[in-house]
Amino acid sequence: MCGIIGYTGEKRAAPLVLEGLKRLEYRGYDSFGIAVVSDSDLWVWKKRGKISQVNPPVLRRKGRTAIGHTRWATHGEPSDANAHPHTDCRGTIAIVHNGIIENYASIRRELEGRGHTFRSETDTEVIAHLVEEHFWGDLLSAVRAVLPQLEGSYAILAVAGGNEGIVAARKESPLVIGVADRACIAASDVTAILEHTDRVVYLEDGDVATLLPSGPTIWHGGEQADRPVRKVDWDVAEVRLGGFAHYMQKEIYEQQSVFSSTVRALYAEPIPDVLKDFSGITLVACGTSYNACLFCQYLIEEYCGIPVRAEIASEFRYRTPPGGDLVVAVTQSGETADTLSALKQARMHNHPTLAVTNVLGSSITRLADYTLFMRAGPEISVAATKSFIAELAVFFYLADVMGGGRLRKSVLSGHEAIGEALLQDISPAVDLCRGAQSIFFVGRGPFFPLALEGALKMKEITYIHAEGYAAGEIKHGPFALLSHKTPVIALSPPGETFPAMVSNIREMKARGVPLIVIGDGNSQELRDIADVLIPLPDGDMVSAVLGAAVLLQLLAYRTAEALGREIDQPRNLAKSVTVE
Ligand code: AGP
């Protein structure tokens, strides 16, 4: 959830680390801090709040090694004291950490018993004090001595005044090392490294590394370990705003090319063997990725006749997937803790596993038997948009190849519907939503998961209460909440669900709701009844689904914009949820 970065090289490190933190701020934005090392000293500066709000004095320090952290609070409120880096009693060792030290309370008691003084409420601070007890000038040895005592997950960067370079360690939290010209950069993800280099090394669980300007040396279980240097195919321009007001807006407008790049790349590969021998599919995911999985359930069952279950990853441990099921874990980041746990559990029960992710080298790719990659490029906005479209692209591809090729033509032209949706004027709908206290999103069949996703997007970035419902279900209780103050967004494409949707729409309209219909633009019936009718792109189910998904994203984005919200970094959230 937090972002960490470290630089050691020939340039002044603090400004580079601060720039890197800005790139990582989407991982957490409660507070941030930097430690700079010189030949003999260590300076630490940390502050509650977002990076853009201050100009840290630590930038004046001339050291060529620095580490930094941007926080999403788990242990202890967001405050200056709880911000990282954390230091030992003497202030000579500094640590930044992403993850959770589960046994920190007992370690802290023991350390306090031995006379250590703590300054924060965090789990991380115990690491600094433990390292202090083992540090006699060799930081690598000290960190290695401490790691076996830590239970939980961590990506750690450690520095010490007068000590050259950075020591890094990883267990179940992402950590990537960029290998640049006379510099080494470690970070939670590559978005913070791309400014320096596209050559990276992904650390494995249990790895410890020393980073020097000349490059990294990696150790695993006492032995030196060889890890391949890989080339990242993301471009630095992709992590810049490039004239857009927000990353979310940029990412919504990238979706045409994201969809077509993803399907073209998938069709260019041979069909993975893992897709050839199973009796059913269990999909596991969280949040937006889960909503995509719910959609997949309708799609694959309809086109392939294969039983499919979509499970919320954090609930998967309480369910038993049928024997013979292929378990598919879907995660944009590849680092979501609940999804990783679900996949581990599936492996324990000997299910074949497939990962669907956007991030090369992410943890999920190491766990699954096989990985299908989306081609969404870096997604910076906390609200997932283009990764949702990329996930739909993967599912359309799977339904097509497992269902005998019936969808291919529609899938290959799906990007056109996205383009059409992006051109729609949705201002009247935004006007109806921006003053609402509560909004209901309804749909039937494959459009029910889209209604859930529309509601998730709306609540996440506008802070307006929003709920998604199966349209037929709304009169079984939620009807009690409907009034002229609760706009309803009804997804009503032409086709099988249309007549029943129109009945549901009439029932809701009779309760006085402001009614926005995203649906069949040729229907006089819808035109007569809707306060606002936003036409879906002409075409088949694929076009209607993609069009509706994009229109719902635009509606949330434009409503949040009208309300002046912090769209890319909504309150209390973080991009990648690496704790259970
Ligand atoms: C959606 O806008 C959120 N960012 C969130 O629900 C997200 O989809 C969820 O945390 C899962 O993330 P993942 O796809 O990286 O696993």
C-alpha cells in the first residue's frame, strides 16, 4: 500500500527520491519522508500530508544516497511521527518499509525492555531498533541478522550514516531494482524507476540485496543469487500526465488503444495449455477486477457453456471450489494481498491456476501456472478504468477462443464502440448526479456487473453514496429508498433484457426518481420515459458492454470534477492493497 524508493548513484539523491515519491504517491498519500546519507551523516525529514503541499528542506542535503516513503497508514494514524523513514535510538540507521510486521508488538516489548526508545506507533520502527542491535559497521550483515525475526510481509530499504549504498530486502511485498548508468534505484514499482532506466531486476521473496552505484548484488539463503535484468516495455511518457487534468481522465481516453493492444497481443500468442483441460472456472479478484470477473461469469457461461463462479478473493478461503476447476486470479497490479492469498490457496488444493494481470514481474506472475497479460500500460489513478477495459478484453478473448471463435469479429472491432462512447455529451446526466446524496445503478444480465462497477467508480471518486443492483432485485427492499432525491442510472441495451428493463425503469420512474438511461438510443419508449437518455454505440453485445463501461466511467469522472474532488487520490484509498 505504501510506496518506497531508494537512489544511490552519482547525482544528488534527495531531489530524485522526491520525484520518485511523486510517481509512487498513488500507493498511499497520508504522509511522506526522506532520509539522505552522506559520508558520515544521516538526515531524516518526514511530514504528514501530500507531497505537493511542501518543499522539504532535506532537498538541500548533498548526499548521493537517499531513501523515501509515501504512506498509507496501517499501524498508527497519519502523523509526522508515524511517517517513514524510521530510525534507531541514535538516529544513525534509517528504514523505509512496505508491508506489515505481524509480530511487532512482542518485538517492541522486548526492545523496550532492553532500553530502546520508540518515537512512533508503527510496526516498522522495530526493524530500525533490531538493526541497531546488530550493526557494527556492516549494514548488510545487520539486516540479514534481523530478517529471520520478522513475521509478516516486507519490502525494506535500509541506510546508515557513513555506510555506502542501500540494503534492500523483500518478502511478499513488491520491490524492483532499476539498473541505470552509474546508479541503482529500488522502488515498489517501475513507474518510479522509468525516469532513470528501463532495465530492471525483480527481487524474489527472501532476497536481500546491496545496492551500489555500480549495480546490485543479490543474496538468497546465504548464497549469491543471479537474477535476470529485464527490459520494461512501458515508456516514461506513459507515467506523465501529458496535458490531461487527471490521470483518470488520461486513462479513460487511452482505452481504445488499450483494448485493441490487449486483444491483438492475446490473439498473437498460442492458446495456453492451461485453458485446455478443466471442467469449470473459479475466478478470484477484488474491487473493479472482481466486477470484471462477474461479467466474465455471464460471458463464458453464455458463449462456452462452461460453469463459472466469480469469488471475492478475501472470501475465497471460506469456500471450496469444485475439484477440476481452473482457478483464475485477476489483478491489475498483480500485488493485491487477498488475490495472492486466494491463488496460494488454490495451489494448495492442486487446482491449475491462471493469472490475469497488467504488471510484468508482479507477485501473481510467480505464483500462477500461467499468466495472461493485459496491455493497459501503467495505471496511476487510484480508480481503475483502463485496466477494467483490458480485463474485459481478456475475457472477450477467452470466451472467443474457448467458444469456437463466434465473438472474434466483434472483439477485433470493439475499440470503435469505446471511441463512440468517448464522444458522447453526458453533461445533463452529470447535472442530475452532482447534487445527489445517493445514486442507484441497475442492470440485468451482463449489465448487472457493469452497474456494480458504475456504482463503485461513482462512490470512490465523488464520495456520493452509490449502489449497484440487479434491476429485478431493487424492488425487494431498496425500493424503500427511492425518491426524487435518488437518481437512478439504468443500463438498458437492446436485446434479451430490454423488455424487463423497461418494466423496472417504469416502476422506478413511478417513484419519482430522476432517471438517466444508458441504453438503446433508437427506442422511443426510453426517450419518452428517461430524464436523460445516453445512447449506447450501435452494434452487438460487445459494443454495448464496452460503450456502457466507458460512459459510466465518464459519468463518475465528470461528476467528481464538478464537485472539485481529488480525483486521482480519493480520500482513504490507495492504488494497490498489499495487506489482507
Ligand atoms: C477500483 O477503482 C479500485 N482501485 C479497486 O477496487 C481495485 O480494483 C482493487 O483494489 C483490485 O486491484 P487489483 O486489480 O490491482 O488487484
